[in-house]
Amino acid sequence: MLEVVRVPVLSDNYVWLIHDPASGDTVAVDPAVAEPVLDAAAQRGWTIGQIWNTHWHGDHVGGNAAIKAAAKDWGGCTITGPAAEAAKIGTLDRTVGEGDSVRIGDHVAQVMAVPAHTAGHIAYHLADDGIIFVGDTLFAMGCGRLFEGTAAQMFANMQRFAALPGDTTVYCAHEYTESNGRFALTVEPDNAALRARMESVEAARAQGEATVPTTIALERDTNIFMRARDVAELAQRRAAKDAA
């Protein structure tokens, strides 16, 4: 079984550490900064041998260089990221795209191209482990802003995610759940699952607790972007959320 550890950084980012006890391998997913990520690994006796980036934004790649420099002490660190954004991520050692795979020990992650938030955004799906790292494409009760892509692309992404097994655990990169849920309630005020979820989210946040990871099943029931019936509806909801 893989171990996944949440490392909160900056104001609302989450970096994820994936550790395979069998091989001793550790991956950092989207390290915004280095020091707290290195500290979290060191506290557990882990050494980071890989970084997986989902897209080029600075709050997802900002720690790459410093982690790689630190990794010289334990044999190095390979940085993998989207081929379509290689020109914007100068630290990459390996570029990947749709259909490629990466590994941690014997565990295989398939790379999914999920453009919309950025033009070359990717996700890492470890199907046999029932987990997926989605960066800024899918959030708990939300989706990423359409900075470089289209509503049609995001709609396709949401449909693709929705088709995954419901018990798939979704690791996203920000603590946006409470604001996403509040907006979702303005769109689907009669959604009982959404109302119940927001009660638990608000209670968790009041205690300073994280609200992610989430699951595909939970998003199917409560995520208004995954629940959008067509591209036009998703586009309208995204525009309204941006303006909120």
C-alpha cells in the first residue's frame, strides 16, 4: 500500500508526498516550495527521489530546483512533467503526455492529458491503487479556472473523471472546498448531498482541518462542474464562479 501525506504550504496549497514502503521510493507532487516538503519527508525518514508536476504554474513547480539540489545527498531526484509545458518548466528531466506512464516502486501511474486550466495540464492516475493526482483541474466541489483552455476541454475532463471508479481517491492541490461549496449551493440549493457535505466541510474548517482528499463518488454528487449537463452549462457556471 502506498502512503500519501499532505503537506500544507503557502496560503492554501497542498503538496502530496507519495511513499512506497516496499521500495522506499518517495515522490513529491507539485512542490510549490522546498523546505517544508523536505522537512515532512525527513521527519518520516524518507528521501525524495522523484517530483511529478501537473502544470507549469509557480505554486506547483517553485520547489523543484531546491529539492533536486538537496537530493544530491541521497542519489538524486528525477523531475517529470508535461511535455506540452516543458518550455515553461526549466527543471524537467523527463516529459510525459497522454498515455505515458510513471512509476513509484512497482506502482504505475498513467498520465492523463487534462488541458483547460493550463494548455498542457496533466494528471497522474494510479488505477491499481485507486488514486489520482489532479493538480488544479478538479477540486473538491470545483474545477480550475480556464486560464489557457476552453470550457469544452474542462467539460471533457469532468466527464472523464466522472467515469473513473467512484471509490477513486482524488488528491487536488488547493484548499478551496468551502468557497467552492458555498458557490455550488447557489447553483443547486436543493441538492441534499451538497447541503450535507457543506455542513461537514464548515465544521472541519472551523477546526482548521483539511477537506481533501475527496472521492470521485462524492464529486459526482456535489460538484456542479462535474454535474454540468453540457459545455454551455459548465461555461456559465465557471464564469459565474469567477465573478463571485
